[in-house]
Amino acid sequence: MTTFSRSPTPAITVFPTHKLSPINRKIYSGFLEHLGRCIYTGIYDPTNPNKSLIDERGFRRDVLAALKPLDIPVMRYPGGNFCATYHWKDGIGPRASRPARCDLAWGNVETNHFGTDEFMEWVTELGAEPFLCLNFGTGDLDEALHWLEYCNGTEDTYWANQRRRNGHPEPYNVKYWGLGNEVWGPWQINQMKKEDYAERAIQWAKAFKLQDPNVELILCGKEGATGWDLHVIKECVLPQAKDGLGQEALNLVDMVSIHGYTASEEHYENATAPLGNERAIEVCTGLIDLAFAENGLLVDQKKPKICFDEWNVWSWERAPGSKGGEETYTLSDALAVATWLNVLVRQSANVEMACIAQSVNVISPLMTSVDGITRQTTWWPYELFCRFMRGHLVAVNLASEVYEGPTKPAWIRAVRETPFMDVSATLDEDGCLTMCVVNYHLEEEMETILTGAQGIVSVYSITGEHHRVTNMEGKQEVEVKEAEWDSSKGVFVFPKCSVTFLRWKTA
């Protein structure tokens, strides 16, 4: 929680002993889609002539080496829009017999050389849990249940045995399953009305829970504050019938998915845009509460939370998906990503999982080439959040001047202020407090009265020569610079156009 007051003199007061909601590390999850170079030449690159970068399975060693230290908890796959025409059975068995298919989402030919078993092997190597998104476009319930059986089956059944014949005797135990992706969108194959989707989703959810009561199902919401979200949440956040499962009533839906992308060529619009999604999270949480109240769910039942399983900075004009979606990110975009992550931390009571879209090459902080990888400007805030921002949210008070220019979306200021600074703070299990402060101002450093810090503070600063600087073409213009600050000075100077992490021991 961050409280705010207008003030010409910047001031931040952090309250280390005022622990609020626990932060679920799943908010730092990732996403892989069969789009552009995300899979092929991204994580799987067997034809790369630089053999030192490729292991015996065709996986990129350098990509795994970069991602592993982040301790990414969950990886979503195979889409995205791609999953609306994806038939998982095409991607198992000997590669030579796998059929190539037209990908209607992105206009490509999918070879199916990388499929379920390869993904499971890769995600296990990464140390993350898998999250599979079901085909609600051209797929049917039988196909979905067969996939569940292939992944999780332990009995002497057809698809469990097929997995064993393919060299994987033990079940994958996939916990997270998405009930379709953006099926509300006109770009989707088999776009659905909210009434039709809700009816289908509840029946699929019932069947999945009957086959494997341990799975967690993610409902396809929209953007959190829409009529679609209102309808599908009210219709689908329902208990399972006792006589259907022979057990106490549980929720059919475990999380509600929402998506959001932000971007603008104007710096202040770009960097502050994620704040609109904070309000979307709050509204969506209210809709879930409404469903609990109107559907008669019980207090002791687990209330579904939000799965923000696609978020990032993405300008379709700069990086259209039809051309691979490869963004070149600026320092301004790094500030926007830090704001996104501040939002997810501040909303930790309401958000159970979030997936940056995507993890390699496609609108990604990490880019590959034949010779190696490039960490874009947006990599650095993501890495530091993954490393440090964990444990519990703690209370912070911010006093700052306010940006009063245009915002994107325009209605942000109708529901909240847009100060020139943005902040969140966490206290981890080792008693280390970490605070992330974004200074949006293009011209002014913020000389800030900082109250609540203790002793010598570790400082991690992300900034650059100007807000449009990038890390492409072999130039690492934006990196993390480390320093120390003596908190007894009482005043800390946040550089202009910067992201700063302050970290200290509280006891």
C-alpha cells in the first residue's frame, strides 16, 4: 500500500514493521508462445551454427543461464493467440512424423518440432512450473481432456501410456490450465460472446476437476474492468456440486485472467500508463467479491484471485505481431516496466500470478542472436524485482509533485493521482527491506527526504543519458550501477528518468 500527498518537497516514509499482504512469487512468471522467434531460435535452436550455445536437446544454453537466476516460478505456454488453433497431438512423438500446420494466429507455418514433451523438459530445466493454455478456438473438450490425461495421468489409460511410450514414464503433474485465451477478441479464431464463453468454460471446468481435482483453472477474463469480466466472473465463480464430486464444495475457477499492454511515444504517457491497470485490478477484484456475494459462496472457500497472465510494454505500430513482435526497448520503457511491477507488488493481495509477455525475443527483455544474447533496458528492473521484491508488502507514504499532462489512457487521473515518483516496498523473510522508486521526471533529479531507512543502504540504479537510449546493436547503454548510501544523511537524490532500488537490513 502506498499513500500519497501532493508536495513540492519530495518525501518518502517507509514503515518496515507495517507488513501488509504476502507477495506471491508467481507474479514474476513468464510466457512463451509460438510467435516469431520466441520458441524457434529463442529457447530452441538446434540448427544454430554456434554449437557452443546449444545443448544436446537443442536448447539455448545462454538463455537458460540468463533466466535461471531469476527463479521464475511459472511459465505459460503455448499461447496466446496461437493456442486457438493449436492441436497438441501434432507436437508429440518422433519429430519426423509430426505434421506441419498453418498457424492462423500469426500467419506462419508451425513445424511442431517443439511440443509438449520438449516444453516440459525445458521448463523443468528452468526450474519453473508449467501453465498450459487450452484451445478454445478449434479444439474440443475431448482433446483438452486427452491433454490433461497425457500430462497428469497415472493409470493404465491410453494417453498416459502414450506419454510413457514417448519416453516419459512419470506424469508431469501440470497444475495450471487456462480456459482459453482472449476469446472475446475479434482477432480470435472462434471469437465468442460472453454468454457462450461462460457456458462453455463452466462445463470444461467441471470436467477437468472431475478428471483431476488437483488442477487450478484460470478463467478467461478481459481487461478487468469490462462487461465481459462482469458476466463471466458472475457466471463462472461458482462452487462445484457436492453430488458431482462426492466432496465438499470447491470453486470451479481458481483464478481470473486479465491482460494489459501499454505504450506511447510520449515519455510521460508511456511511463505512467501502467497505473491504469492498477485500477483495473481493483475493479476486477470487486467483481470477484460481487460473485461471492451473489452466488452464495462461503467465507471459508478460497476466493479466486487475478492471474495477470499477459502484461508488458508493447506498441503494435513499432512491433506488429504479424512481423514477429520484436520490440526495441528504451529507458522510458524500462521505467514503464518498473511501474508495472510496482503495481503488481502493491496489488499483491489481489494478484496471485502474473506473466510478462514474453520471455524471449517477442516483446521481451531478452533477445537472442546467432552469437549470443542481449539484455534490453527492460531486463534490469525485471531482474531486480525477481531477486529482491519478495516476502510482504509494507506500507509507504509518498509526497511528491504531480505530473498533470496527458495520460494514456486519458481517464487515469479521474481515478488516481499521477505523481512524478512511483514507489513500492517489501520486507523479505531475512529482514531485508527493498524499495523500488521510479522518477519519471525528464529534467529534474528528486532530492528526497527519506524516513525509515536504517544504516548503510545498498543502491541499485538504472538510468541512462536520455529517455530514448536503448541496449541494442551491441551497446549496453543501460545497466545496473551499484553504490551505497548512509541513511543518517536523511536525504537521497533519485536521478532524473531513473529506477532505483534501495535495500537495507531492518534488524
